[in-house]
Amino acid sequence: MGKKKPAVDFNIVNGKKKRGPGQPTKLTPSVKEKISFLSRKGFTDAEMAMCVDVTEQTFNNWKKQQPAFFESLSDWKKKPNKEVERSLFERACGYEHPETKSQYVAGEGWQQITVTKHYPPDPTSMIFWLKNRQPAKWRDKTDLDLNQTVDLNLSEKDKDLFRKAAKEISQRVISATVKNRAKKK
């Protein structure tokens, strides 16, 4: 059986064989096969670059200079991403699957039995899923409007004390800011 030819020749740009200054590219068909395998196994770009003995910058240059390679790389990464997404969803909702166990039965010996193993929903997975899928509704951070006015029904004497304290605090902040700027110079 003959070798499979790649569906896309990554060295052809606008119908012409790409050649340029410098060393020949290390992005050979065998390297592309290796990158395809690694990306399907969930390796990051930095890890794949290390495995094919190039710098991460070179790997990024390949993606910029060869759009067909970049497109293929994106496609190769889709399957593992979908698998992880599906697994996270199953952990969040709970799932079950058949499992084969060995069990000793008196008088009959060892037997293989199939049982259904149940995994309950996992709260951490639920939180992660919801925070990422509905961030406005489930994020931890809440927005506070600090520009609201509050009527405290203070007496005039208390209002004066409050104004004096606020003025003193603002003067201290200004003074500290001026001192810090002077130290930096």
C-alpha cells in the first residue's frame, strides 16, 4: 500500500511553491503528522513546539505564514475540546455507565457481572459550567454602585463632624500622594 498524500500542501502559497531566505523549514510532512497527533491528544502549542524541537515563536510563525496549517491545527484541536466539554457537562449533571466486576460465588467460582455505576452530579463542575456559560448570572463578582446617596437623617452637629472628618481624610490622602510622588523623583 502506498503512502497517503496530505490533503493540503502547506508549502504552496497562491499556487507557487514557497521558498525564502534562511534555512529550509522544519515543517515537513512527518512533523505535520506528529503535530496532528499531539494536538488531538490535547497538547498546547508550546508543548507541541517542544516535541518537534522548535521554539514556540517558530511554531507561531508557521501558523501565521501558512494559513492552511493554521486551519488544520484549529480543526485538529476541535475534537479534544468537544470531548472535554462533554465530559465536564456529564460531571456537572451526573452520569452512569456499565462496569464489569469479578465476583466470587460460593460453589461456582469467579464470575463476571455487569453493574451500572452511578456518578452523582458534581457541584464544582456545575459552578464552572454555569460561570462560563452564563457569566452575567453566575459570576462571583458583583457590581456595586458607589455613587448612590444615602439619607442618614443626621443632626446638623453630626453633619458638621462628618464633613470635618471627610475633609481631614481627603487632606491626608492628598498629602500622602504628594510625598509618594516626591520619593519617586
